[in-house]
Amino acid sequence: MSTMCEEIRPFSSNRKRKYMNPRSASYYKKKNIEIQSRVTNLNRKWMTLDRPNYGVDPKFTFSVMTYNILSHKLADRHTYLYKHCNSVYVNWKYRRDNLALEMLTYNADIICLQEVDCTEYRTFFKGIMEQGGYTGFYKQRTGIEEDGLAIFIKNNEYNVLLHQTIEYKMTDLSPSLDRDNVALITVLEHKKSKIRVCVATTHLLFNPNQGIIKFAQYQTLTLTIREILRNNKDYNANIPIIVTGDFNTRADSILYNYIVSGHEKIKTIINETKTLSGQQGNNFNKLSRFEYNKEYKSACQESFSDSMNCIKEMMELHDSCDYEKINKTKNELHSPFKLKSVYHTHESSSHEKERKYVTSYINYNKSLVDYIYYSDGLEVKSASLDNDINHKELKVVPVKCLEPLNSSYPYNLPNRNFPSDHCSLVTIFDLYQLRVNNKSNTNKL
């Protein structure tokens, strides 16, 4: 793993923060110690997670960052959301440098960004991250929107074997699937160990009333990942999967439960579409009242086309509003993968997850909507040399993560210490290669 700054200097209120003109990546690296206090708030700490004892050392360690950086054009278009923020800290020139400072300070091996303006990607982020040793990939949202997703990968650590984009606008499946959200998928090979990892990022629809569209978008993402790995015969079937991004979904919601459990009744998805993502209710009234006016049945099949037809049938049933047919269906929607959330593997309940942490604080609305998910892979207690343990499998284990904002954090974002309306999430993973029984694999392709 590339060197990462893990100790954050406390922020001093007596030290005035100065605006810095755009600099080269080498400048930021040389000034790394000096600038840390300008990047991260005092209350953000590293959390050490339980490290299992498999009886073997990890093959390698790597780090992943996900960050919704707030497109300046979206901020300018929705000024009412930031009326309680100091305009100096909302200004793009101020935020842009400090976003670069934060990314280069944490120096993660893989950086996934959302709401990246297409012009700023070309003229600023791509160049400065290349100077910092990264290779970048970008996907703009469809339609008239000018922001999108970016993934940056340390080019001295990984070879990029494949990168593929997804457009969630699929009106051929259903007229309702007309949103401009996208996803970006990469398959990476660790240069030293030759082990491969699949990393994807996405930004799902915001609209709290359209949870079924979020379901369809997430299902499309996971089905595409499975299809990519199946179609490349030289890829390991047990390849670890990391999915990051802004899911616009709370951790006590039906959609979150679907991501981690891998299944949900179609009847529930259709009947609870306005509550699926957990964003309904008073918590989101201030944030979403302007957005409302602007927003326009079976197990997971082996075949990609059959799986997409399941989405089509679900959407047709939803659009028909035939509640008799809806309530009679006993079918379930199944995800190709069960995933775990890094920040919730150590929490005992969904209530605790939502009570303790937030990743976004906009217009006095706090929410936990950003995630780093990973494929659970294997359920084993330790590596073994027994004869009945007959093949090698890979398992990723989160061992340390950057603490999100505490729910008691008092200041709207962006502010002096946080250059976006979301906070970044960073996780350090160990990757193990274990000899295990075939029955242990829970995520077969």
C-alpha cells in the first residue's frame, strides 16, 4: 500500500486558514505535514476494526476513498441549500484546492469521486492527480448535466485491466427509467501479487419518492459487474468487489437491507417505493421540497438479459398500479452479490448506525448516504491445511477506516474544514488468499 497519512494534526482555531492558489501535486506532497490541519477537522479520527486471525499474512494491503465533492455548478444552481454556509467556503476556487489537498493528503490507492464537473476534471483534477501518480477515468451523467463520476488509481501499484461505464437511463426497459445517473466500473491487477480486484462507484438518484428507481439502478450495477467478470475467462471467479458512492440511502432502509442481504420481496419494493431508501419524512422536507417539482419478480436469473427482464417486469407492475396483482406476487428480487458496509460491520443495529454517524449535512439536514461496500466472500475462521480444504479463495477485510462525522457535529457543510457538503470516507483493507472448502463461498458468479 502506498504511504498514507494516518495521524491528523489538531486544528487550531488561532491559526487562520489562507486561500491557496492552485499548485502542483508535488507542492502538496512537500507541504503535506503543514497542510493537514487545513484539510480535516479535529474530530475525524481513524477507527481500528476487528482484525481476524486467519493464520496467514495478507497478500497485500490497499486503501479506498469515496467522496462526493459537490459540483460547483450544482451548488450555484441550488444556492438555497447553502444559505446557512459562509459564502467564502462555498466558493469553488476555495473548495477546489482544498479538495485536492484532502485527496493527496490521504493518498489512497483508489479514489472514487462523485459530482465531478466535466470541465474541472479535464482542466484540473486529471492533471493534478496524474502528477500525484494516479491514472484517471471519468463518466459524465447523461442528458444536460455536466457532472459525473471519476476513479483515480495509483499507477505504480495497479494495472487497469478494464474500465466500463453504465448509463441508468433505460427507457427501453421502462419509461420510468429515464434518469441521468451513471456508474463506473474498473478491474485492477495488483502489480506485485497479480491479484485482481473489481472497484465500482456510482451516484444513485436522489428523489426520496422514487426508491424503486434506485433499486433498479443498483440492480443494474451489480448485474453488469457479474457480467463483466463472467465474460472475462481469465478473471478469478472469486474476485473481490468494492462498490462505493453516494447511494442516497439510509442504513435503516429497505434498500440498504437489500444490498447486504441480497434479496427482497417484489411486493415490498413496489408498495414501499416512497420509503425504500429511508429518505422520506421530516428529515428531508427542507432538502427535497424543491426537488420534488424537478424530478420528473423472481430470483436473480443466470442470464443477464433474463435478469434485466426481471427489472422490466417489476417496473411494469409498478407503473400499472394494479394493486391486486402486486399483492398477489410472491416473487423476490435477488442481487448477484451480498455486500457489507465497512462502516456498519461493527455496529449492532440499524438504529445505532443511523444514530451515531452522518456523511452529509446540508441546510440543517444530517444524513448517512455515502458508503464503501465490499464483497463478504468467505465465511471461515482460519486458514487450514486439512485435506478437505481444497482450493484458494480471496477475502478482503477492512482493518481501519476514517471516522465519518458524528451526528452531533454542529456546522453545515461546506465550511472551513470540509470543502464539500459530504465528508470523505477512507478505508484500509487487507486482502487474504486462503485455502478453503468450496461450500464457504457466498458470492459465486
